[in-house]
Amino acid sequence: MDILWEIYGMRKHKKLTQREFAEKLGFSRSAVSDIENMRRNPSESFLVSFNQIFHSEKTDEFYSFLDILKENSYKYPI
């Protein structure tokens, strides 16, 4: 389930709306919402797109942000 945190955390870290995030990935806003709210698992094509686009953004700064986000969230992953 850590990938769900990475997906949600990256969107928050980049300060993107679900729509903006979805457009970058080539998916619908509803797909992002469903994944973030655990109504569906990310598809292989979603994960490939996410990793291709945001791989270089997975820095120590991002993981520090993600740790803080996890500590302050009241439900999983959001």
C-alpha cells in the first residue's frame, strides 16, 4: 500500500489538483480519485506512467514530506 501513499503524496507535494495530476499521467480525474480513495487499484499502465513522469521527483525531500503527511493524516492513504 505504500504506492498509494506515493501517488497521493506526490500530488500533494507538487500542489496539483486531481485533475492536473490526472492530465499529467494521461488518466481521468475519477481514476486518480478512485485510486487515492482505495476504490480501485492502480493499473499497470497507471504505475508505469506515474514512475516515468515522477521518478526524478522521488527525492529525500519528497520522502520527508511523505513522512509528515502520513503522521498528519487521519485515514489511509488520505
